[in-house]
Amino acid sequence: MIFFGTDPGVNGGMACLHTTNTRNLLSVKTLKFSTTTELGIWQWIDCMPKGHGVQTVHSYVEQQAVRPTDRRTNVAKLHHQWGVIRAFFIATEEIQLHAVRPQEWQREFKLIVPKTWTHTKKKNLHKQRAEELFPGIKITHAIADALLIAEWGRRQP
């Protein structure tokens, strides 16, 4: 089975967890959006194992919401990236696409924090949690959420 997790922000990334049928982890691959192009994202998705012995492929993409404090240009970039990612997964026709609200996957890993926390403090907690779950992987802020989203998907019944 394959579980993709996507944090669609411009500084976000993707993670791919390849598991056995019993969901034991076989491999972990990650991609930072800041180091690639849309073509690079498509090629990365398209080269992942699909079919040929892989029973099911699930993709969990974090749903995006607009907050009053968001700048218009940032919102436009974020929603563009989200649409591109969704289109790529839909185009493969072999991947089941799921939108997941941030609160859903964050609750699983006890990442719901007070509103008084700074963005940096919150992101550091996410990175720390990803490092605990994936000790052999070099974790950056860009891929931490993607890994956690993929792991959340892997834990779903």
C-alpha cells in the first residue's frame, strides 16, 4: 500500500510511505516544493510504485482555508498549488484522493496548540513529532507536515 501526504503550501512538501499489506513501513520518500517545479512534482508522483502488486494508493492532501490575516497573493499561490496537486493525483487514475482538514491529522499527533503560540514554535513542534515518528529521516519544516499527514492516512481504518 502507498500513502501520500501533502502539505500544499509554497514552502510545503510531499511524502510517500510505501507499506506492506499489514502496513509495515518499507520506504519513505519526500519532496520539498521549494526545490522543484510543477513538472518535477508530476514526475515524482508518476514514478511512485502503482499497480503491479501495490493494492491501494491513497493520497491525503491538507484542505486549505482562508484566514482574514492571509495576504491575497499568498492565498492565490496556496490555492494554485493545492489545485495542481489535486489535478496530478486525479490524472493518475490509480490514486484515491482524500482532502483532510488540518485539525483532523493534528489531533492524532497532539499538535493542537494554544492560539498564543507563534508560527515558528508550532512548526518546531510539528518537526519534533515527525522526527520522533521517522527517526531515520532527515526532517525539515518543509516535509514535516507532509510526513505527518501521510502517517495519519496510514493509521486510518
